[in-house]
Amino acid sequence: MKIVVDTMGGDNGSSVVCAAIIEFKKNNPDIDIIAVGNKEELSCLTGVCTVVESKSVVPMDAHALEVLRMKDSSMMVALDKLISEDADAIVSCGSTGGFLSAATVKVKLIPSVKRAALVAPFPTAIKGKKVVILDVGANNENSAEELYQFGFMGRAYSQAVYGVKEPALYLLNNGTEEGKGSPAVKDAYQLYKTNNFPGFKGNIEARDSLYGEADVIVCDGFSGNVLLKSTEGVAKFFNDELKKMFKKNAITKIGYLHVRKGIKDLRETMDYKNTGGAMLLGANKVVVKAHGNSDARAFVSALDVAKSLCEADIVSKIKEGLSE
């Protein structure tokens, strides 16, 4: 297995990516890593992996055409290496819009895929269970046909990565009734219903999305990104408020001793750093977007995501699902 890493563009600099690569290689010595970035900043990777020079960084607010013109940027050099080296996956914590646009152009989409979707596994109330949600940010809006196709890709992802034989699939909506939602969502509902999509259960509201009833939740990219950021924000808010509450006085500190295991489990469940990255489903290679503010632990998780998706042969599974 060969994974290309764009080491630049993240909020915390290339040093955290270097630390992540070193940690990942300790546990996966047989996986080849190609790290693209400023060689001076990546000197600690000498003897650990292949280093490819690139000193230019794609700005976070760069649009698609800008990124494609920045041929010497770490992002574009990494994408070129993905293709020229016939590598299995690429991971970047750089500009989301730029990375996804450039990857779509350079890597190409699987034949018959209308739009690629960014997919992320979310924690649920059922310990160890993840719910697959797509799209969480690759598109601002989607048609009914695209939402219907996301179902096939999400189903294949759930089966290949989490081993769910018959995933329960829902449409994210502002109500559970059949007639609810935007025109695109209502039309997508009819496509799922009339075509007897396997495992389609109807609509689900955002407040119920993490209880574990659903295996796959389909939504447009705008709604999915709002759900993603809202979930992360609420998790951080509660974590901060719990800290304040237990530090209030001696009695609350003693109380913490009785519930600290439960608090630790909750933090672990809701910590996005354990998930690491989201995959661009529909591309011809494994394309993983790590969080822009990833620390070393979060980036190791992103590399683990790339590895597990390659091992699951997710691209072939999606091709099979769409052909069926």
C-alpha cells in the first residue's frame, strides 16, 4: 500500500503531520508514505518515508481554478504523485474546497457518478456503532438524482467499512413525514420509495441522527456540513461546561471522582480526532480530507482511515454497487 500525504496547508503546520507520519509508520512499517512539502520542515522524516519538495501552500480560501493553476503547491504536487506513482490514497488537511475540487479534476470520478460526496462516520448512542452521513460538504446543493445515488455509495461504504449487511438508510429532513422537506428531498424520497431501495426507512430529523437507528443518512452537502459543524460545536460546548461544573468547588470535584469513567467514555465517543478524516466518495482513488486544525493524533486517525478504506477496497465496492 502506498499513501501520499500533503503535509502543508493545515492550521497547525507541517510539524504535527510529521509527528503523525512517524507514529503511523511505527505501527505500519510496510506501508509506503510519500510526504510532500518543504524539505527543511520535513527533515525529521529522513529515513522514515519518501519526501518530495514543494514550498508553496494553497490558501484556505482558494477557489477551484486557483488551486489548479498552483501546479507547484504541495496539494497539486501530491495529487500528481498519487497518479504518477499509482498510489492507493491521498490525505490532506489543506483547503477543503480546493482539495476536493482539484482531486475531482485530477483523479476523476467513477464512471456514472454524477457528483462526489464527502462522507464522515458519526458516533452514536450505541457503543462502537457509527452512522455514515453523506454529503457533509463537497457540494452546496444537490439534485434528487444525486441524493439517490449517494444512497448507493453510502450503502457500499457501510457494508465495506463497518460490515453492516443490510444498512438502514434515511434521508435527513426537517420532519419524518413523507411530504416534508425541500423539493429535491421530496423527489429523492420518491426515487427511493418507487425503486424499492434496499434498507430505505424514510426521513430522519437531525436530533435523532445519533441514536443509532440509522446506518446511513443521506443529505445535501450544505445541510450535512451544518450538521457536522453543529455536532462538533455542541460536543465541545458540553465538554467545556462539564469542566467548569466539576471545578466549581470541593464537593463537585469529589463528585467527579464517581463519574469520571463515564465522562471519559463520553469524551472519547464525541472526539472528532478519533475519526480523523472524511472520504470523497465517488473518486477513482481513496481521497481523505483531514480536519484543517488536526493535531498529530487526529492526523494519525486520518491515515488510519485511508488505510482501512484501501483494505476494504472501497472504490471497487462502490463501482459494484452502482453497476448493480
